[in-house]
Amino acid sequence: MKPNLSPPIRTSVAVHFRGRIEEADSAGLSRDKMVLRMTLADASALKRDRGIAISDIGFADGVMRFLGVRVEEGGVARSELGVYDASAKPPAEPAARKKPARKSAAKPATAKRAAAATKAAPQAPVGNQSL
């Protein structure tokens, strides 16, 4: 028999970290001291997961919490559960891209150029005037 070479099926982010949080909680670590440092992709998947109860995820005072654990998005290559250190700086926001400068619109003709252009144009005789 050939061994199964397909990659293992990954559980959802919510299911995976729910188990990790419960393990840490049973080991005696308070949920206020825990922090979930998540990749942007995992944080996005957690926010969009329809299997999460509304009471399990919250966004209060600008802080995302999952099961009472603070969530920090970005700044990591792999999501992990750790101990929250209030003195540590939060991950830096990615630098905003500058928009390319637009070329200015063509300048309108000045009044002098417009007047000169109308004077130079020949005018047709009006009425009974002869040339």
C-alpha cells in the first residue's frame, strides 16, 4: 500500500486556538494575561468564521478579543498564543503607500492670447458694407 501523501486537513483557526486557549486556561494562566498574535490571514479568517458565536468574539475599545483573549493582528510569520506584555510595543502598522503625483492639467489660454487670436482672424463684412 502507498502511504497517503496528501497534506493534513487544517482545522479552522477558531477551533485550533480555542483548544490552545483552553489548555493554557487549565494550566492556570489567566485569559487576561494571554495574547493571540495572529497573521493577517488568520485574523481575517477568524473574523469571517460563521461558526463562531457572537459572544466568543468582540471588538470593544479598539481591541479584538477571542474567548476573552486579546488578539494582535500582523507582525508575525505564524500565529501563536503567548503571554501579554503591556510594556511591549504593539506590532508596527505597514507603511502606507504614497499615491503617485498626478500631472497638472494643461493651462488655459491667457486672456491676451485669446484676444490676439480673435483679432488675427479675418472678419466677414456685415450688412451693406463694401470693402
